[in-house]
Amino acid sequence: MNDIEKNLQNIKNSIPEDVTLVAVSKTKPISILMQAYNSGQREFGENKIQEMVEKWEEMPKDISWHMIGHVQTNKVKYMAPFVDLIHAVDSIKLLKEINKQAKKHNRIINCLLQIKIAEEESKFGLSKEDAITILESDELKNLANVRIQGLMGMATFTNDQHQVKSEFETISTFFKALKPKYPNLTTLSIGMSGDYKIAIDAGSTMVRIGSSIFGARNYN
Ligand SMILES: *Cc1c(COP(=O)(O)O)cnc(C)c1O
């Protein structure tokens, strides 16, 4: 068994069966992704559209591709033919563009609204109020080619586990409060390598794990 297969198995053994594992493969070469694929992994996450497109073109077509990074409106068209879930949607403007591009391909593209739960200024995301405004908007009702299927969040990058836990609980409580009114909301995407156990305890249904599967990333 190679390291990636071992890592995947260890993680799968430590998460409940109904939690989806997205293998975050950004910066890693296709040969490495194929090791994960060959051990059964089918959900992959990337944070750059161009890189995801290149990998999609070369890799087997039964993979679910997740766009987990911030999305620029003018790049939506490149992933519209194949992307399965866009995690970090944070405006009605972006939803309109996703809808327009999805329509061209006769598809319905699944999206998550990114909620800002971290303290840091740099993190993207909507306030709860702005998320509700989008969910209730008439504009959204007219977008037949997008489906908002849940929420996504990133906790503050800190060793303070209590803070991480409280941020995940904040988004989880919000998610549970929305669900009765919006039955399409089934996915809560929270948890990365360093905090996925805390996220699962808080109610995560989807974890995005990179370095614990593929090793540290080298950005050079
Ligand atoms: C890179 C990234 C991850 C994975 O991070 P790891 O710490 O390597 O598990 C998860 N979510 C997002 C949005 C990312 O950009």
C-alpha cells in the first residue's frame, strides 16, 4: 500500500460513513491524484479553475470535481461543463453568472454559500444576514440552473481549539436553523486536515482534506 492509500484509509476510518471526503489535490501532479483515484477516491477539490480544468481533461471522467476556492466571475465559463459543486459562492452576481454558464451546457450546478465564521479579515464569505437575503431573493428563484445545496465555512487558522469549535458550531447552528425552510440545504462543508474532527463533532457532512492525504504543499 502506498502512502496516499494509507492516508486515505486512515482518514476514512476516522470519519462517519455519511460524511463525504473531498480530497484536496491543489498543487499536486496528476500522477499523485491517480494514486488516490486508484484506491477508490472519486471526489477531488481544487482551488484554481485553470488547474482543475487541466486535471479534469486528463483524468478519468467518473470524478466529481469540487471548486473550493474563491471564484472570479469571468472564469466560471471554464468549469461550467463539468464542475459538480462550487463551495465558495458569496454573491448573487456570481450565482447569476454560474446560472448563465450552466444553462449553456444544459446543466444544473450545485453551489454552497460561503459563510464568514473566522475572525481574520482576509477570509471571504457572507454574513448570516446576507446569506438569508440571497436565499430569499426573487432573483434566486429565477435562476433555474443553479441549486444551493448547503453552506461552507473556514475556521480561523489558530491552535485555539475552543475558538475553532465555537466557529464551527456557529455555522452548524445556522445551517440547522435554515434546513426546515430550505430543504435543499443538505451539505455542510466544514473541516480541513487540522480541524476536521472538531468539524465532524459540530455537524459537518463534508470535509475538505489536502495535506493529511497528499502531504505538505510546495508552492515554489
Ligand atoms: C487547501 C484547502 C483545504 C485543504 O487544506 P488542508 O489543510 O491541506 O487539508 C480545504 N479547504 C480549502 C478552501 C482550501 O483552500
